[in-house]
Amino acid sequence: METIEPIIREHPFFQGFRPDHIKLIVGCGSNIRFNPGDFLFREGAEINQFFVLRQGKVSVQIYVPGRGPVVIQTLGEGEVLGWSWLIAPYQGRFDAQAVELTRAIAFDGKCLRGKCEEDHDFGYELLRRFSEIMVRRLEATRVQLVDIYAKDVPQG
């Protein structure tokens, strides 16, 4: 039986983790698939997973009253999706919806939070890496929102 460990070891997000930490991560992960239109998570819902996308595309959306869902980003193969599992109250801040058939590795956030409590070095390293992702995604969201709302400003 093939495990997800080789995939995790080779993925850039996990590069540099100690071998014992890789074992902790692998123990909390499993393969999953989403059909087009399936939601990986919803804004306001309890979130206890994050994903490493192996194939496909996922749109990250926010609902704007009067406009409906607005796509902030579209993520694809190799990207890490979801940080709400890490920060109480563990609720989604966005919707994430599969645009096409998407295969991913899902990581159980409750499992990982427990491992972080047991091993603070592991917890620090995981939080540090997710912090980098959060900053990049927030910067990209800011640029996207400025672009969206700049179109609504009358020119001239």
C-alpha cells in the first residue's frame, strides 16, 4: 500500500521539516477528491482541515452583497489551501470551491493541533510556514479587491 509520505517529503511546503515531524504530518493526512462545484470549505463554517492540492483548481471566493460570490484567487496543483483550522474559533473566512476535478491531501486540523501542543517546536515551525502563506494570500486578496473596486470608481 502506497502512503502519502513520499508526496509530503517532496512538497516545498514541507521541505526542511525534521523526519519525526514529517511522520506527525503524514499521520494526520489522507487523500481526497472533489468534483467540480464541490466546496472544500465555506465561510463561517467550522474548519478543521487544510489541503495540499495535487491536481485540479480551486477558487477562493468571498460573498459580496449585491454582487454575489467574487473569486479572490484560483489555486492549483502544489498549493496549500486553508489556515482557519489553525486559529480559533476555527471558522472559514472564505469559500473554497473546486472548479474542476480536484485531488488533494487533506490534513486533519484537530490531529495537527494536538501534535503542536505536544511538540512546541513542531507547532512553531508549522505556524511559521502558515504565516508566510497567510501574508502572501492577504496581499493577493488586497490587490484583487483594489482591482475589483477600482472598476466601480467613475473615471474622469
